[in-house]
Amino acid sequence: MINITNKIDCCGCNACGDVCTYNAISFEKDIEGFWYPIIDKTKCVNCGLCDSVCPIINVKKLKKNDLEQSICYAAEHKNIEVVFDSTSGGVFSALADVIYMNKGYVGGAVFDENFLVKHYISNDKKDLIKLRSSKYLQSNLEGFYKEVRGLLKIGEKVLVCGTPCQMAALRAFLRKDYENLIIADFICLGVNSPKVWRKYLDSFEERYAHKVIYCKAKSKEYGWRNLTQKVILDNGKEYYETGDQSDFTKGYLRTHVYARPSCYECKFKGYPRIADITLADFWKIEKIDKTLDKDLGTSLVMINSEKGKDFFEKIKSRINYHKVPFCSIEMGNMALKESMPPALVDRKQFFDDLDKMTFLQIAQKYISESDNKGVKTRIKPLLKNIRGMFKLFCDTRFSLISLYKLLYNNSLLEILHGHFIFPTPHSVIRIRRGAIVEKKVGWF
């Protein structure tokens, strides 16, 4: 039976619960908000099924594929609306479209009503909007593996996307490959605590006294590289925090303190990849193919199996793509081979404080940059932004209409920090659905 004595040995994939025919396994959250299997010994018959589907126990058997080396592409969806609404270049949407066209099912991570994440599968193309885009916290898959297996057994075409450990668990759970199944994973730095994420969203509700009704990581209003978190409240107000402003993003990328413990010693890095297709942001794409860099997001696509290779052929008419050398893909994606570094702050104290403090207090103590920076350091970027804004007004001949629109559409804080959209009075851009943008799109 599954027996977790060290938390790094459990990735929280939920496969052991789905495979147990005696309902002897449930999941219990710890103080960090991560779940671990609990065995009811009065129901367990020591059949060993739970051990047989654990991706960490079976990683050596699972880590294989039928291509000697992955075939790699830089790619973007031809529909600019899809690219804008996607985390990177919209290739997952192209994969999903082919499945939907064949009346198949697409599964992946979605937000629930509390903006926690679960895995969900359907054959309704309307669900693609919620399946699209990364969520950056642990997803619950209870019941998902059984649902996928049921669809495959009756011959339905299925595309599933998840973290490398989750997709390894799916392979182990199914016990065999199905011709009607395409498995996609992504280059994963690490999954974050749902508890910390919820505290972060609560901070918006505490500050503004309105409920969060929408959120999106890496929203592209300020460009792909700015890693912008978008939040909308029930009063219609929209808030944007770029990667250097969002305490949740900074906590994830700089302190590493609230990733799942197993992510610090991830067993699913490197090669061969277990999935048929691996997706990711193609960081450093500007050094490889500038025509695919518009700061709206470019996908890295790794074709890992013959089945994945055949399926990729079916989406080529929907995407712009450029084959790239295998040696080029690691340049901006160190997480492809390396696990997340250990937490840089006291993890135990962090989670003890999380139950006692608001997220803003937590951020002040553990995440925010020091307030001891010199005045010159703080003022310099503001002066640069003000000079840039003054130049824009010169370019528009100090139009009062432009000034009105600037103040109407942006807050003073956004303007001072340079995160504003400047509406020129003499420019109108119309983009047809499905158009291909040839020049770099600029957001001020």
C-alpha cells in the first residue's frame, strides 16, 4: 500500500485514489494546502494497485518514448485572438480544435467556483476558453483518471494535458497506450499551494471590498514577457499586476517557498519525455526567429512520439511554425532539465504565519523587495516613464482628447509605473478574425 513517509515522494497526482477499487484511499490537506493519500486500513486489502500507478515509484518504467530525440518547433496560432488569450502561442488550442472537429474530448486544468484548480474533460468546444492557459497551482484530479479511461474504452478520441507527473500517472493508470489518446504535458517549474493562491486572491477582496469573479495568469495586456496577473472584481474593476508587482508571482519565482515539496526533487525532468507532445513558452525566441516574436507569446513544441508526430501534422494548417534545433530549446527553459531550487526563506515559519496573517502581511515579511533602496533607485524608473509619456504627447501634438482618454482608461499608479495604454487620436487599428500580425505589437 502507499505509505508516504517523506513528502518529496508524493506529487499529489490523485491516481492512487482513482485506482483503489475498495475506496480505501482519501486525500487530506496539510498545513501547506497540499493533499496526501490517507489509507483506511479497515478497507485496504493490500492489492498493490496504488503502488502500481504511483508515477514516482514507477518513474524508471514510465520514462520512455519511441522517438530517439524530440522534434522541436517554435509555433503560434494563426488566430491572433487565440494567441492573446493563451499563456504562450496558442498551440494547445490548435490541438484541441482537431479533437473537437472529430467529436472527441479534451481534458485539462480549469478553475472551479472558488478559483481553485481541478481537471475537467468534455467534448464541448465552449469549454476550451476555460481549459486554455496555465493556472500555476496544484490541480485536483480525483475521478479524472477513471473518466478518461471510460471514454477511451468506448472508442472516443481524447486529448489530455497536465503536468509531467500527472501525465506519467495517467500512463501508469491506463496500463497500456490507446491509439485514440493524445497526451500533452508542459515544461513545469513547479506547482504552487492552492492555499497560498486563495490567500492572494482574498487580498484583492480585502483591499477593495468586492468579490473576485475572474483571474488570469500571464494576461497579455502589457505583453507576454511582463507575466501580468489580471483580476476582475464583481464591480467591474480590472486590476493588473506585472511580474515585478505581483507578490504571488515574485514569491513563486524568487523565493520558491510555496511549491509542492516534490517539485524540489522532480523525477520527471529531462529526457525522454513521457507525453506525446510537450508545450511551453519559448523564452529566448528572439534569438532564434525574430519573426515569431511579437511579445504576445510563442510556443515551444516538442514532439516526443510517433503518435505525437502524426497528430502535429493535423494542426499545421492552423499555426505558424518553425522547426528549431533540439540544442536550442534549453536556452530559455532551464526547468526542462532542472528542478526548482529549494525555498530561500523559512518554509515552516512561512506556513505557520500564513494562518495568522493576511497575504499582504505575508508578502511584506517574506516576498516584497526591501524598502531600503535608495531614493535614486526608486525615482529613476518613474522619471524614465514620465519622459516617455511626454514624448508620446509631443507625438500627438498635445491632444486634449488623448489626455482625456489616458486618464479615463488608466489609473495614476499605472501611468507613473509605465503600465498604461496610450490611445492616440489619429490611429485606428482593425484586425480581422484569423489575421496574422506581421509587426511587433506594442503596449505602453
